[in-house]
Amino acid sequence: MKEYLDITLPITHRMLVYPTDTPCTVEKVMSIKNGDIVNLNELSLCAHTGTHIDAPYHFFEDGKKIEELDEKQLMGKAKVFDFSNKQYYIDKNDLLDKGIE
């Protein structure tokens, strides 16, 4: 039996974003504690916020969109690195000494 590990990061207002993107906001809009019938948050974020994948369409006009990708392509062996000390984004120089082929 194969084991799968979800490596996605939680969505919070402190998430790192690409420097030109709008920061992520999480706003509570309903609360049972305040008499509402549900607890409800409103999220506002760019597609490049946190853990994400760029579909081929992001770079190529005729590329596949995210909903056209086979989810099995997103599963497999992975190397996970801690870049929590980064202030903005991870670039090529951050990966040079990580043994990625």
C-alpha cells in the first residue's frame, strides 16, 4: 500500500505571495457566536498564493487548463524543502544546492 502525504500549506492571511500579487485575506463574515446560523469565512487570494501548480495554460495559450490535468500527474515521489525563512518567493538560486535533477 502506497502512502501519500499532503504537502499543501494552510490558507492564512500570513501566507507568502509573489511580490506583485495581492496579499491573502481571510475575513470572518458570519459567526455562530454572534447569532449567525453558521461560521463562514471569506477568502481573497491570487492563484499564485501558497501551495499551487501552474497549469500549462499559464505559460502557453493552447496549454491545458488546471481542470484538464489528470490528478494522477500531481502524485508521486517528491522532495520537500523548508523555505519558511523566505520573505517572498522561491527562485532558481534557492534550489541550486538541493540536489534536484
